[in-house]
Amino acid sequence: MKQAKVAIHEREYSFSKRWIEYCQENSIPYEIVNCYDSDIISQLRSSGCNVLLWHWNHTSAEDVLVAKHVLKGAEMLGMTVFPNVETFWSFDDKVSQKYILEAVDAPLVPCKVFLSKESALDWINTVAKFPQVFKLSKGAASKNVRLVRNQSQAKTFVKQAFGSGFKPMGRYIRDLGAVFERSSWQKRLNLLSKVKKIPKAIYDSYLIDKRMGRESGYIYFQEFIPENKFDTRITVIHGKYAFGFTRNVRKNDFRASGSGSIDYSLDRIDMRCVEIGITVARKLKVQSIAFDFVFDEKQTPLIIEVSYGFDPRAIPKCTGFWDAELNWHQRKFYAEDFIIAGIIEQLRSYELGVS
């Protein structure tokens, strides 16, 4: 049987660091590649690699521009890739998530997408109940998410959506300032210690705004689900492994994503979220997916949005994981190990002709 040889695109604060360690620990041949190179497909073709791993990031202008194309190209070479098309298809695209999750009957928080000013205004004037949550299709960590309290505010967003539009990353500086204002003095000092990286983050945001253009020609509203003091993040890898934690809502805010206030207590995790996560992940046939859940007035778990990727630095504090049968395994683990092991298992299954 042909041995796996893995090509890894290396990036700071990504899965790549642990992937490299996993290959070294398990004597798996690997090669560091630069997926930004113009001749990357030629490099991959001649490398002898049959796996490509790239934890690409929606806040990198370069990643946004070429990641999907390079990964699809690698698949066309016959390589097994992470993330594959099914996995990255709806990444940082809430409009896509709406239709895909509805198609598999996932319990999604009700949302509306309007493609004309007239249809949006008609809904606002005749049907909508407020508050609603306005979101751009792009953005994570609660960027581009606003609470719309009444018809007047909703109409203002509609006017801009079908007029000048919105910058996908345009709220970065204001969001950074808000985080600083809400933080304790210790957290402020921690933020200031990273000040050297702020200019690059702002520049990356500027490049994405410049390269991707303004978000316009549509508007997305999601029903506001009140009285949630935290949300629940459940991540599922290869439909086999699930782990999670809860994130406290920001002070004087309604958003939990990006708060950094994580609670790893198992007693705060509703097992229905775990079960839903595994079921939906299998229906979507994705390699990795993180679900954000809240609960409605009947305490029914509902999905806010999803993402294929996540910050691996938050995972080691999880005390264990669930398997596909919801059995609990209390031990330290690396989510990155689950990803790469599953990819190699998939590669070997293909070689054996196992579906």
C-alpha cells in the first residue's frame, strides 16, 4: 500500500504546527509548501505528496483570494485535501450556510435573505418583529453583527445594503476599540503586548476590503433569540469526534462569539447540541465543522452559524471528547490529530476501494 506523504501549508496560529508534530511523531513523510506560489500546482504534481493540508483563514487577503482554487486544483491532481470542497463551501458565508443548513433540516435560528430593496422593505413593514440581528455574509468573532431594534434602524441598513454597501472587514478598528473598552486592566495589558501585530491585522483587513469589494445587493436578518447568557460551541471532526465549551456573552452586549470568555464546564453543555452537531456534520459530509448554539424560549437548541476552522489554542483545555455514539472519553487530545488521522484513513480507504 502506498504510504501517505503530506504537503502542509504552514501558518501561525493554525493547525499546521500540530500537523507537523504529528507527522514527526508518527514517521509520516511530509513537506512544507507555500500555497501562495504561482506554480504551486506544478510543485504539488512533482512532490510525490498525496495529501494537502491548509488551514486557511478568512482574515488573510491572500487566503481568501486563492485557497479554494488551490485546494480544488490539488483535488483534481488526485490528492486528498483538507479542507475539501464540502467542508470549505460555506466558510465565512452566512448566506450559503442558511441554504445548506435548511436543506439538511438542521435546527437553524430563523433568518431571511432579501435580494431586492423592495422585498426587504415590504417584509420590514408588514411581517418583521423586532429586534432582529443584522449580519453580513462575511465576518467572524461577531464582526459585522448588529442588533436592529426597530423598523427605522432596519430601513437604514436596507438603504446602505442596496446603496453604497458595507466593507467586509470595515468594523475591525471599532471592534478592537470596543474590546479594549470592555476588558479588565490585565486584558488591556495583554492586548497592548500584541500591539506590534495590530498594524498587520488592520492592513490585512484593508486588503480584504479592497480585493473583495463591498458587500451589497442583499441583506441578511436573523431572528434575535433573547435571554442567552452564553452560547455553546460544539465542534465535530469527520463525523466521529465531538468536543465543546460555552462562551459567555460580552458585558452589556448580546454577542458571545469573540468574547474570549470560555467556560469548559461539562455541566453547561446540553447533550442535544452534541447529538445535533454529529448528525448534521454527517449529513453535510464535512471533515470539520464548529456549530454555535443558543436556546429559544422553549429551551430548544438552535444553530446560529457554523465554521470549518477554529483557533486551536482554545482546544487543549477541553477535558475530553465524545465519540459518534455519544460516549465520553476523558483525556487530553489534539483536534488537529483527529483531522490528519482521518484524512490518512480516508486516503487508504480509497486505495483499497472502500467507499
